[in-house]
Amino acid sequence: MTVMNGNPTIPAPVNDPILTYAPGTLERAELQAELEVQSTTVVDIPLVIGGEEIRTGNTRNVVMPHAHSHVLATVHQAGTKEIGQAVSAAAGAHHEWSTTHWEDRAAIFLRAADLLAGPWRQKLNAATMLGQSKTAFQAEIDSACEIIDFFRFGAHFAERIYGMQPLSEAGVWNRAEYRALEGFIYAVTPFNFTAIGANLSGTPAMMGNTVVWKPGRTSMLSNYYVLKLLEEAGLPAGVINFVAGDAGLITSELLTQKELAGVHFTGSTAVFNSFWKTIGGNIGEYGSYPRIVGETGGKNFIVVHPSAELNAVKTAIVRGAFEYQGQKCSAASRAYVPASLWKDLEGPLIEETESLTMGDPRDFTNFMNAVIDQKAYDKITSYIDEAKKSNEAEVIAGGTYDDSEGWFIRPTIIQTKKPDYISMCDEIFGPVISIFVYDDGDWAKTLQLVDATSPYALTGAVFAKDIRAIREACDTLRNSAGNFYINDKPTGAVVGQQPFGGGRASGTNDKAGSIMNLLRWVSARSIKETFVPPLDYRYPFMDDE
Ligand code: NAD
């Protein structure tokens, strides 16, 4: 390819505006039409390796979580042979892609962002709504806005990275080259955000890497459309290889490849820990040290000071804990409320929780839909059953569930007098929040409790009007959350505004979608050029007096 003489700049990114889907809007009509199409089609999802669609004939169904007898797609599963082909395809595409000029790579992602902002928007949103059981709004902020933002801000951050150049003293020109990593990146993504699939596979690719992408088992339809979107935008064959199948098999094959250059993971802590262990055990076998980036579990808190505004707390709990059925990594799942506020909050909070509408996402009046699968349903309901039996906890709202048509669990509030009751500590990943009511005088002690109760440190929020209380919470909870909110719910981070990620058992905190994350996917080469090289090895100090 010929090189362009010029230093083009990436258009300044702005966050994609969230469409409302209010009655009468064009976007609502377009989305409803697309929902109808996707509800009456069964998609056959192949593996996509080296740009080839591969159908192994060994398939799994993708169903609607809210109507689990409805099959949306069948997905071909990779075996050892196809996994090997994906590694070869990534290797085969590496040289040309990693040496393609960065602005040509960026252009593909900017084009994908514009396609998604326009003609592809409702395809991705409808697939996310039907396959992952999200409301129109939850899909819009995920599979439209966040992916668009990841791609547009990503291109902007890439430009900044490539622009980071060293000083040069007289007679010398120092340069930095930000090379792609040598080998392939293994991107492993969860079910809960289509945008995470796009980001974890797309961002390393934008920086010149080639990728083997294993999407979550229950987000295959939307994730497949992400790949098709990138193909439509011009992504060359072999740059991102889409491999569905048994997670354990794919992972054990890929993590032991000499060419493994990095892992870009989001999912649960236990799975990430097992990846790290395997890589550690295999460390002498790789061509280079694999970069390991993982965003994992959370036990996100809301801590309320007696000076807080009651209705703001109520709204933050309802939205923070129950939107998308509590299946956001950032979802609030434990709250600490002072006794003085609880006496006025309890009734309205229960009433509002019981009033939340739940059902099929195609009915736009629903605030909530179903949880993702039977395994999640069984796990979440076991915590509810446990609380019902326990004399240390009480279910004060919700607590009912029904999986006859879809995996539906009513939004549930557990109140406990035991601050380390199991539901205050474990990540449940469903529409369940646990509440501990503390004596008003115990503010400082409660902050310590928030910090020490869970091994995670993803998101958290403080509600207070008293500025000293806010300052104290910021200080005591410095390491308790990677995303910390003041008088706002702990969910809803926006690319470019609140870079997302947590520490402790919540991950490596490389901040998805930020320049910090992009830096993990390049390996810098320092180049020094001396204009007039010395011709004599002797230094002046060696001269005769
Ligand atoms: P998960 O850990 O079950 O799956 C994540 C990915 O790992 C999937 O692709 C899955 O197929 C794969 N996987 C599962 N078991 C595996 C195994 N034994 N070996 C190899 N791969 C395996 O997580 P999930 O249910 O898809 O998503 C929910 C989890 O993700 C929650 O713990 C949530 O907190 C976390 N999450 C974190 C963030 C964050 O930014 N910190 C964001 C989203 C989700």
C-alpha cells in the first residue's frame, strides 16, 4: 500500500447521543420492525476464521432468555482443528495488518462507528434485546452508543499514543514506534454487554494486533453481528477470528500456544484466576510475556450518610440494582443506610420495587426482563431461598421467581442485621440487593465495613450532602472501588468520561476504552538516529595534557 504524505488527525470524538425510543419516534418504529424480523428468523452462525465461514455441524442453540423455548440462532462449535486454524489465520494476517498505516486501521473502526450510528443500529440493538434480554434503552446504551464510543474514542486515543514521542538532543533524532504485540491476542468476553465483545476484540485490532475472539455463549447473536459490522467496514480477513465453542477446550488450546501475546478478558474472577494460573504455569513456553488484562467481578456498594437526599437514594438503589436485572458488572448489590433515613426510605423503596414492570423486552412498558440462563437463574434464586430460610436475613421485597416461560426473577431486597451475611459479600449477579441499616453514629465504622466486607473493588457510591462526609468516604474508600460515584448510582460509566475498571479481585484496572487500555496492546520500540556518527572511539578525557 502506498504511504500518504501528511499527518491526518482523528475527528474529535463526542459521545453518541442516546436515542429515546419514546412513542412516535422514528427509532422506535425502526427498532420494532427489526425486532419483528429477528423474532421470526433463525440465524445460522458460523465460525469466522481467516475470513472464511466455517460450519462444523456441531451446533448449540441461542434462545431468548424471556421465552426460552424460542430459538434465535444456532451456533457452530469449534473443535481442536478449527481452534488451530484460528491461530494460523491470526498469524497469517499479522504482518500485513500490523504494518498497515495506523490511520487506515483507524478508518475501519470510524467507518464501523458511523455504520452503527446509522443503518446497523437497530440490527445490533434488536439482537441484544432478544438474545440478552435487554430493554430498548439498555440495548441502546450498550450495543449502539457504547460501541460507537469505543471505536471513535479508541481511534482518538490511538492517535495520541502514536504522537507520544521522546526528546532529542542536538545531533540525534529519537523516535518511538508503537508496535503491535508479536503473536495473537485472545479476547474472551462475557454475555452482559455487546460492547465488551466489540471492545475486547476491536481495541487490540485497532492497535495492529490480530485476535482470536471467543464470545460469551449466551451473547452469540449480537456478537456475531459485531463481527459482520466490522467486516462491512472493511476489516481484513484473519484480523479478528470469531470462534464459538466449549470455553474450556478453546482456552486450554489457546493459552498454551507459543504465539499467545495477550489475553483481553472480561468475566468472573474465578475464570480469570484460572487463566492467570495456566499462563503462569506455562511461562517459559511463550515467545514473549503475554499481556494479561482482565476486568472481573464486583460487589458494588451504595453507602448513605444521614445527610443524604432520600429520593435520590431510592432512585439510585432501584436503577443501580435492578436495571438489566442486576447483571451489570457495576450493579449495586449492597447498601448501607443510616437508621434515621431508613425509617422513611423503607416503605417507599419497597413500594417502588414491587411496582417495577418485568417481562418481554418487545413490550416497551417493561423496566426489567429475564436473567440470562438457567444457571444464572438457579444461582440467584438459591440466594433468595437461603435468605428466606435464614434467621439472619429477611426478604422485604420481591423474592418470587418463575422460569416456566423465561428466566424471570422479581427484583428482590434482602435486609440483614449481619453486615457479613452471605448476600452482602458474594457476587450474585442478579436483581438482588442486600441492605444493612447502621446506627447514625457509626458513619466512620460503616465506611471501614464497606471497605473490608468484599474482596472486590469495582464500583461504589456515596450519598451525602455533608461535604465532610463525602471527603471522608472518598478517603476511606480510596481503594474500595475503581469507579466511585458521589450522589449518583454506581452504574452507567461512559467511554471518555468515566474510564471503567476496578482493582483488588475486580481485575487489573486497565480501564476499558481508555488510553490506559490501548497502551497494553502495543510494545514500544525506541529508535535513535545519530546524524553524524563519531569516527574515533577515543574520548577527549583520554587526550594528553
Ligand atoms: P463468565 O466468567 O462465566 O464468562 C466470561 C467468559 O469466560 C465467557 O466467554 C465464557 O465462555 C468464558 N468462560 C467461562 N468459563 C470458562 C472456563 N472454565 N474456561 C475458559 N473460559 C471460560 O462470566 P459471564 O457470566 O459471562 O459474565 C458475568 C461476569 O462478568 C460477572 O462476574 C461480572 O462481574 C463480570 N463482568 C465484569 C466486568 C468488568 O468490567 N469488571 C464487566 C462485565 C462483566
